[in-house]
Amino acid sequence: MTEFFEIGEIVKVHGCRGGVKVRSYLTDPESLLPRLEAVYLDGPGREKERFPMRRHRWGKTGLFLELAGVDTLSAAGALVGCRVFVPVDKLAPLPEGEYYWHELIGMEARTEEGTLLGRIAEIFPTGGHDVYVCRTGSEERLLPAIEEVIRNVDRTNRIITVRLLAGL
């Protein structure tokens, strides 16, 4: 079974030949796009439907795609609101110590002493670093993704070891 990674959402039609504009979640789309043959769209009336790419372009305001079989404004308009996915195996390997968000979501967060804090439920970027949202039951803890707090990420056992600083 193929694992997928969400890269954005179609926000509007672009041009008159069925192109679409994607609000991209990628920070460096050029490292991924040249290796892609297709994207998968998930939205009303479709579930991870494959669309071969005819063209792609990264612009200042987003990612622009032309997809095979989408040749009219109305066909492109039907895709607005769809989420855009790519197979995980198409992602470039990251340098040591860097992780894709989808790898971290769901991992257990534990203190250096072994106390369970919860699971990483979501991640959001800030100006200087990401913040991991750790939840357990109704409790929520925000963990800055900085070296002083995130001490170790164990991909195999899916555990993030955390040092809680004052105020966390």
C-alpha cells in the first residue's frame, strides 16, 4: 500500500486551458517536482485519484499545475478544494537531524526521565523554528523544535525525547 504526503490544496483555476493554482505546503518544491510524474487528488467525489502532470511551475504566489485530462475551465474548477498528495517514496532524503512532518506526527513524546507527555498531534511553523503540538487526553503542550528541547528523535521506535525547559 502506497503511503502519501500532502503537499498542498488547489485554491483556484489558473489560465484558460485547465490549469490550477495550489497553495503549497512545500518550502522547496523544486527538489521534489522534477521527479514527479503524477499527483494524487483527494476531495469531494474522489479519493486519492491519480493525475499525471503535464506541466508544473513554481511562482511567487504558489504552485501552478497542468494535469492530464484536465483541459477546460470547468474541469479545473471541479478540482478547487482538493488536497494534493505525492507518494512518500518521491520525497528527497533529508540531511541528518531533519525530518518531514508526516514522520513526526503520531510519535510519542517522552521526557528524558521517560515520562510520557503524549503524542505529536500537529506541527506548525513559526519564524525561527517549528512548534510540535503534543496532546494527551484534553491536555496540550507546545514544544519548540529547538535543540535544547528536542533531544532525540527515534524513528524506529517512534519516540521523541524531550527536555522540558521552565515554562513548558
